[in-house]
Amino acid sequence: MAILPIVKYPNKRLKVKSQVVREFDENLHKLLDDMYETMIATNGIGLAAIQVDMPICALIITLPREEDGQQYEEDRLELINPTLLKTQGTTTYQEGCLSVPGFYEEIERFESISVGYQDRFGVEKVLQADGLLAIAVQHEMDHLNGVLFVDRLPILRRKKFEKELKRIQKEQKAKP
């Protein structure tokens, strides 16, 4: 397994709409395993394939367990070609993103969702999710459509974000 480079905002590759996965082969399995290693190494709870420059409809999520805050590989969810089937209610949650490091904003999402997807072998499944899992799935599914959480910000908060990002980028360029 390998740790893959994460594509960072404002890279235009993050805006690419991902393609449906048709081959459920060893290449896909290796990518999913590498995505998991990358996500864990960067302290994430979710990662979409487009974030490692693979524009395919694949994402992974591993939430920390409530009892010890640790992530375990056996809790890893792999959703290939996910589709929202049903949504209910709304909630807000302070989200962050491995492609937009250091930024966290309150984002409105559906409170509970039902998602149809395929596993790494192409078997069709349905996931019922609420709470943090529902939020994480929606966040990662947005990536598959070229949408980042900052794209969901109201215009004034979006402008504030862009201004702060430019300031940070300027500071980073000034460092020797």
C-alpha cells in the first residue's frame, strides 16, 4: 500500500465530475487500499478518489469509534458509484476537508440518508446513515460531482474564505 498525494484547493482537478466505475478489479482494490492508507496518514475520516487525482466514483469513510476515538480498518466503508435514494431533515456540522487543510465551516446537510452503492466487488448494497456518517457520505459524494464544502458556503462566508486562503498562500510563499 502507498500514501498518495492529495490534490489541494484551488486545483481545478477537484472540479472534475467523476466517472462511473465499471471494472471491479485488482486496480480498484489497490486504489481503495491506498486511499485508506492516505486517509489514515492524514488524519481524515473520508476520502474521495478525485482527491488523489483519480476521477472515478469511489469513496471511503472510516469514522472513529465512540468508545476510544480510534479508527479501525474493519469499520472502513467503501462506496462505489453511490447514489442518494432518500433524504430526511437537515442539520449543520462544522466540516473540514483534506483538500482544503486548515479550514472548517458550518455546512447544512441532510440529517439522514439512504444511499445505494456497490462494494469493491460490484455487489449492490444500501446504506442507511444519520449523524456524522450521513454528513461524511454527503461530503465525499459532493467531491464525486466536483463540489467542495466551501462551494456550499453563503457568498459572504465564501469571500471571507477566499481572502483568508490568499493570505495563507502569500505567507507560505514568503517562507524560505
